[in-house]
Amino acid sequence: MLARICARGAPWPAHIPMKRLSQYFFRGLITVLPLAITVYVLVLFVTWTERTAMWLIRPVIGDFYLPGLGIALGGLLILALGMLVSKPITSRLLSWIELPFTNLPVVKSIYTSLKSFADYFAPHEQDAQQVVLLRWPGQEMGIVGLVTRQSMEGLPAPLGELDQVAVYLPMGYMIGGYTVFVPRSWTTPIDVSVEEAMRMALVAFMAASRSAPPGAPPAT
């Protein structure tokens, strides 16, 4: 039917509007694209992890191999490493190993930044990881942020003398944000995890459903 219409040069049928077809197409694309990208990245990660783990343990196990063996042994190795670094003696040894990474000029900036970022999302006390709504006094507008420091203790003057908290304000659709120091009274805790807040901030808190709110006029 489509080929016949195109061959005759006839106008597109009124009962099949192009706008509706394009909406169906983009809805299908939006549905498939996140799934395809997620599966692709997951396959790349699993393949790289399997190859790296097998390369490390090949001298021990020889030619013996089962699918997924590298990932399983790698996970056990990371678990054992986590248990070891939790002990005071191993933690002290790790601090000695970190000395070259924490003293070289360029490497120090990269390593400490990545470690601080990873440490923030590691398991801590509940009050150390807090999502808050930041609102200036007398203002109706609020900004969602993450409390990164509950106390200014340890920071250079005059920051160390402030009785405030540090709040990180992530930006949507990009990696980055701003850190502000505000009085604790300006913040209101939100009952949501840090991971969920970061995920929502990344997409600018966009609603999963674009359906119109109750009482809104229908789209034309």
C-alpha cells in the first residue's frame, strides 16, 4: 500500500497521519535505546572483567576454565580484599602503599579525588550520607543537594571556623556541580538514598511518565 501511494504520488492517507507515526517511532526508539545501551555496556564490562580476572589467575589454575569463572574468582578476591582492609594492620599497610599516589603532584590530584568520590558512596553512618532540600530564607525555590560534610572541622581558616554544612548541588545532564557552605537550618532532609538522588539529578528529575496531570486540558 505504501509503495503504491508513493509510486502514484498520491497524498498520505488522512487516517495515517505522519505525526502519529513519528510519535510511535520515537516512543519505540526511546524504549529500545536505554535497554540496548545498558546491555551493551554490561556485556563490555563482563567481558573485560572476565578477561582481566583470567589473565591474573591463569598462572594458578592453568588451562582449566569454566564460563564465568573469572568473574566469580574476581568477586571473591575483591571480597577478601575488602575484609583485609577492614583490619587495622592491613589498613596501615595500605596507607604505606598509597604514599606514591598521594605525594606525586599530578597523580595526587587524580587519586585523592577519585578516592574521596568513591568513599562518599561507600557504606558509612546514615547521617554522613544525606539528601537535603536547600532553601534560602524567604525563598520558595528549593534545590536538591547532597550533604558532603557535616562539620567544617579540619578545613583551613576561615572555612574551619564556620558552623555550617557543605552541600553538593549536582547539575542535570552532565557530570559536575557546585559545593556551597550554608547554615544547617537552610537544609531539610529528604527520605531518598544518595544513589537515587544522583540518578534523578542526572535526568533533571524528569518524570518517567509524561501524562498530563489531573485537571489539565487535553493536548490537541
